[in-house]
Amino acid sequence: MNQTIKGVAGAFLAQIIKNKVSQTLPEFRIFDSSCPVQGVSFQMVYNLIYKLFRKAQIEPECIIASVEYCDQFQRISGQMLKASNYQRLIFVSILIASKVWDDVSCSSKSFALCTSEMSLRELNEMERTFCKTLNFELFLDSGDYRDYYYDMKRIWLSLQVSEDLDIKGWQDVQVQQIQSDTNWITWGIDQLKCQAISGDVKQVKQINNLQ
């Protein structure tokens, strides 16, 4: 299991759990999936990221950066990561992170070949909408990146997952470099943590119906 992806998948899953009720504005409906799902599991989020990571040969740093880009998008747009849009929002966040951070990145056409969930036209439209929402301000401060990295590290060390990618529990591991729990509060990590500790694996896997 890739530990970086484990941490990022945990952060994204916590947000999906937290954002059970969230309306989609018309200008952001392009991010809603064409293949609706009734629930989202850790396995689903992990596999989405891992397959893209392998197929597009993305550097681990880009996976971390994608969380910060997704956070910025949510803050500015008011559109939250949820069951109906998580596949496309995460995909585009990683695509943009790769184009900005990777020395050699795949083209949008190559990224489109990594998924059957969206066409190249849709992918281009989502990329434009995402970047326009961020006002094309894609520079990431090294200090912010460091904070996100250690947040991910704390998640991958604390979250206990089986070989089948089922959540089995949570054992708090403190990471000395973390200065604040701001991201954890925003993401709703405590809710994921409580469900993992209680052993309520079914509830973690079957999160919510589409909004």
C-alpha cells in the first residue's frame, strides 16, 4: 500500500463524509459524475488515486499538492467534495498538480485515456473551470506544502487499513512538525476517526446518497 496515497485518500474520504448535504451550483455541474454512486468507501477513493498515480506516472509530491488545490477550490467556490463529484474533482486536482509540479507531465489527452468516467472535452472544461475559480493562482508556498505533507503523514500513520483496503481502526500518532489542527477540523477528520475507532466499517463505506 502506498502510504502517501493512503493519507490523501483518508483526507478526501473524511471530507466526503462531512459534506453529506451540499448543493451544486449550475456552473459547477460539470464536476458531477455521469455514473452516480450510492456510497463511497476508502477503497474506492484509494483506487481512484492509485490507478491515476500509476497510469500517468505522477510523482508523490503531486498527490499531496492536489489536496491543497482541492481545498482552495472548495473555499473559493463553495462547492464541497461529496459523493456526486469526488471522482472528477480529485482527478482534476491531481491533473493540475501534475502539470504544475511534475518535470514531465502527461497532456490532458493522455490523462483522458486514464479514465472512462469523462471525455477529453469534459476534462478540458473542468480544468478551465477549476483554474478560473482559483484565478490561475497555482503557486504553492513551501511552508503550506510542508504542513499538508505532515497532515497526510499523521493520517497514514494513524489510520489502520486491511490489505483489502477496509478501514479497521484508528491509533492516534502525533507528528511533531504539525503546528495546528486547522486542516483536520476543516476536513472533518474527527468524524472519520470516531467511525474507525467504533469499528463502524459499514457506515464508513456507505457514506451517503447523492445530493
